[in-house]
Amino acid sequence: MDQNAIDLGLLLVRLTLGITLALHGIAKYRGGIDGVGRWFKSEGLSPGLLHAHLAAASEIIFGFAIAAGLLMPLSGMGYVGVMVTAGWVGHRKNGFFVIKDGWEYVFVLAAAVSSLVLLGPGSWSLDNALGVQMSGIGWFAVTLLGGVGSAIALLLTFYRPDGDQ
């Protein structure tokens, strides 16, 4: 197979997934982070404003890192953690399909980013330029377990959906 075609494909997927997440974070700030904080609090995450800032900053940082192909397992872990948290807090109760505001979209994003870690960012990435070699089954497991684990830890610590805040 043509290595340039593989690298171009990986770059396009990284840019799509990374910029999508970064724009979500930017939108939280542009749309009014205070309102996002109130919404997070109403969903059971307290303190709401702190979690709004954490979510927005995480989306921006991890999104741009994925787009650049920088420290893919760690960036992917953060990406997965944000998506699992969003899926549980904001979308789980709506079922699977995104047309009903379900968790389908965040699941697809998390699965795609995890798959990128499995494959590696490609030659056209900062990881490659820096000589960082972190891909394969082991790094995939680290990304998935770390991302899901961090979301679980956050939810156990801060999520009180019944108003027990």
C-alpha cells in the first residue's frame, strides 16, 4: 500500500476528530461559559462552572493535540474521558441515537480516536517528528482504560444527578 496515502488518511482523520473537539471547547467559551456551567450543574456536575472550564479547556487542548498527532495515547485518553463523561451525563438517558440527543455521537468520536491510537498518528505528525513511538494494542488499552477510568473517577467524585450536591 502507498505510505503517503496511509499518512494522508491518518492526517485527515486526526484533523477531523481533533478540530471537531477543539471547536466544541471554543464554542463553550464563545457561547457563554457561565451558561454552560449552569447547565452542567443542572445535569448534576458540581461545581458547574469549574466543570464547564475543565470540559472546554480539555476539549481545546486534547482536540488540537489529536489534530497535530501529539502524544496520541495521552491526548486520546483525555479525549475519551471527555466523551465518556459527556455520554454518561448528557446523553445516556436519551438512548443511543444522536437524532434524539443520544450517546451515539460521543461513542463514535471516542472509538475513532482510540482506533487512531491503535494505528498511530502516521508520518505526518508531531509524534513522528519528535521520534515518539506510542501506538499498538498496549497503548490502545492505556488510552481506553485511562479515559474511561478518569471519567469514572470524575463521576464518582462530582456527579450528583439527584441534587445531592
